[in-house]
Amino acid sequence: MRFPKNVFNVRQNATNPLFAPNDGGRTPLSMLISQGAKISTNFPVIIFGIVTLIAGVVLSSVPLVNIFIMKNLRLWNGSISYHYWQRPGVTRLTKVYIFNVTNPEKFLAGEKPKLVEVGPFVYREDMEKVNIKFHDNHTVTYQHKKILHFVPELSVDKNVRITTPNIPLLTISTQSKYLHFLAAKTISVALTLMGKQEMFVSLTADELVFGYDDRLVSLAHKFYPRNRRPLEKMGLLNGRNGTLTEYATMHTGHTGMDKFGYFDKLNGLDHLPHWDGEPCRNLEASEGSFFPPRDITHGDVVYIYDKDLCRKIPLVYRKPIEKDGIGADLYTIADDAYGPPNENNSCYDHVYYQKRRGLQNISPCQYGAPVYISNPHFFQSDTELLQAVEGLEPRQEQHETFFKIQPTLGVPLEGQVRVQLNLLVEKAPHIIATKDFRDFVFPIMWLEEGVSELTPPIRRWIYLATVFAPTALPILSFGMIITGTFALIYVFVRAYKNFIFADDPAAELLEMGRRSLRRGSHLIGTVQHRTLPRERHSLLPQIPPTDPVDGPLETGSHPPSGHTQHNNNNHLLHNHNLLQSYHHLYIQPKDQSLLTEENTPA
């Protein structure tokens, strides 16, 4: 005997994943794979999700920003930093302040000199690197080309006359003190024959800064040895215009960022020739375009080299700040940059110099002139220097050297070097022309040079590299990871729903319910006769319809209307009992072999 095929259809319906219990802990994903769910229609979404997820993981794990920064920060022909370094395009200003002596006669008589600061005299500096040559050892050699243009709208009248000490005369007088008696007398006689020499001269700012004719300087230019020969004119900043004779070699950063932007050689020498000992001879310093990035070196001291000072100046990290929305580190000049108590400054001194805090000798690179440097207005210098004159008022915000350096790139966002030039005058008893000039440190002028603002293209590049990219890239990477993950989840959830519910889950549920009811009604009659064991079922007796009041009804008679509802209820109860028996026998049989068509009795 064979079971009808409808029975097996019901069995298949019973094993539908929607209704059957989870067998063995099978997950929806494993069911999709084992049942062969169709996801080909979502193939583009799968590819998009996988690619987005992988790209997000790569962006979050690989430091692409740092790689891009280092590639364009290292100096090589064509990099972003090369264009900024070769021709910065920034407005670089040099401001000159000159001290006017208002009581020269009274000073010679023994009074304190009364000084009045005149300025600023502002010059715009157009600068570029020329004669550039890259080397195989990751260095580059170049020369500076500088052109200074006077900026009248930012300056006082450059033709105003200023009274200042006669620097050439006082230089010769001071140097003669350490010469032999006969040599000193010869100089005194020569100065007398040349006519009366004034110890103070009246000059315009332009003459004092960029040169004026002086007979003593002209003689020195003709007769001094070549290595000590001054220029033809006397000028404190003479020789700054045009292509400088000095050529420098600096590190490009390819061998490490510890010396990035620092000099390797100057004029072919790996040391500063003006000084005898270390660390004064060391030339590892920046010319101001780049510094070793603090985020990489973790160093708190950087150095800047000044050609006119022939030495490097230490800058010390103070605190983090912000400039135009870009993070920066504030560096200021070291408190002991000049003179004692810093023993590293001893190699700048000479044997005849009395050491004073805040005052440093630079005469070897000033053709032997007794020129000394300090902070403007003797800021952070010995109080005796300040008390010896009238008219100086040191202020940190106006007279301190500082730099604001971006720590990731090592690029200065703003920087000002402020230096005062002083003339050390010592009384020479054998020189008649200067016999009334006592020992004195005379302030001559101070200057400020640097950059206050970057150009918009450079500022945008720095902002993108140090602010926008480090913030946007993590957001982008994690956004791509989340997007890719949700795209894949969406595909599998949609495939699972389609596999279970087809296109319309509600309609499919209703249809499945209707099919189940139809199958149950059709099987009621056939299952009773073909599948149920005889001993377990007996036919219900034919009980004639009865009237609850009058008893059994006669054949052919019709029950009252009230009896119809009672009979319908009995019919539903009868069908329910049959379905209960069907469920126990076929849907959850004890002997599973009864449900296989091969073992079914004929």
C-alpha cells in the first residue's frame, strides 16, 4: 500500500525552515549556503561592500597621510616643499631701528648717552635659491639671491639724519690698544694727518644700513689682508643685495629627519671657520626655511643660522599654540643664548673681552670690528648694560626672538629674529683722536627680520596636510568599514528573506495557510481508510438527530433552526479530533520509517 503524494507534500511543508525547529543549531547563513539561495541579483552590492570594507581597513591601518607628507616634505626636484623652498613667495620683511644719540658732547664729558630709537625702516626682501645642485648623498647646494626694496608706507622717512658713533674710527682706536707701542703711535700720526676725525657722525638710515664712503674703510680695503679685508663702503648690512657669494649645502631629509633643513657645509667647509673651539664651530643649523619636525625628533631645541652673526642661535620649545587654525610649537631664544653663564658660549669670546651676560662677540666675522650682539634693548642682558644708557625699555613681546613651527612638517608659520648690534669701545691712550672716549658698550641699531604670514597656497597645503587630512581620513576609513559591513549584511538579510518569504512575506504566509487547510480537508477521508490501523479506529455510530425536548426526529424530518448551530459545532469538533490524530501519526510519528515511500506497504 502506498501513501498518497499529498502526505509527502505535507511533510515537506512541515520541514519548511519557517516552521520547523532549528535542527542542530543551523544559522540562517548556513541555511542560505546549504539551500543554495540566489544572490546573483545583488552581485554589484556585494562587490561594492567588499571593496569598501577592504579600502576602509587599509586606510585605517596604513599611515597614508604620513607617507604622503614625508614624500612631499623631503627636498627633491619637483616636490611641494621644493617649490616653497626654492622661491617662497612669502612677504619677508627686514625692519631696522637705529639709536640716535641726542647728547654726544655731554657724553664725551662724562654723562650717560641719551638714546632715541628711530624707525622702523622697512625693507621687503625678495629671495630665491639659485645655482641649485642635488647630490647623491641626499644633500643640495645652492646660493641665495636677495633683493631688498624699501617700503615707504611702512617706514619713517629714510632721509632723516641720525647721530651715531663713528664706527671705523672707534674700531681702529680699540684695536690699537692691543698693538705694539710703535704701531699704535703710527696709527695716531696717520689719523692726525688725515685731518680732524669726529667721534660721532650724522648719517641717513639708508647710508648707515647699506653703506657710505669713509676714508678709513677705503684704506683698509686696499691694504688689509684678503681674509680680513672689508668692503669698499661702510654699512652694517652692506652686501645683502644681489646674489650672495656664500654657497651652502643642506640635508634634504632622505637619510632621516633629524637633520632635515640643517646645513651640511658652508662654502665647502663642514665647520664655521671664524671660531676655534666647539660647539661654536658646529654649523648644524637651519637657514630658516625648514626645521627637523618635533613630532619625529621629539627634540626641544632647534638652531637657526644667521650669516651676519656668523653663528647659530638656539631656540627652545616653550608650549603648543595655534596660528591661523593650524597647530604649532612656540620656540623662543634661549635665556642664555649670549654670554655667561652658558659655558658653550666661551668659544665666541676673545682673551681681552670681559664676559657679560647677554652680550656676545662676533668681531671675527665683522672684519675685526669690535661688534657685539645682544637682544634688542638689552633684553635678558646684564643690568649694568641697561643702566649705563638712557632711553632703552626692554619688552619681551617686542624684543624677543621667536618662531612658530608646525611640529609635523617643521615649517615655520611665523618667525622673527631680533638682534641688536653694539660697538664695544675701549679707551686707547696712544690715539689722540679718541682720547675722550671712555670704555663703553654703545648700542648702534637693532633689526627684526622674518615672516609674519604665509601665502594662501602654502597655508592651504599645510592646513590640508596637518589638520584636515588627519581628521577626515579616520572618519572616512571607519565610515567605509561601516558602509561595507552594512552592505554585506543587507545582501544576506535580503537573500534570506527572499528565500523564506519570496517577494511578499505576508502574501506567502496567507497562501501557505490556505494550502495547509485545503490539504487537511482533502486528507481527512482518505487517511481514515488507507493509513489508519483498523484496530485503532472504529466508525462512529450513526446517531439520529434528536430534539433536546421531543427526542429523536423522524426520518425525513428537518431539525429546527436552533439545532443547526449545535450540529455545526459537533462537526467542527469531529474535524478537530481527526486533525489531532493525523498530526500524531504523520507529522510527528514515532517510527520515521513509516514516512518513507520505499517502506510503505502496498
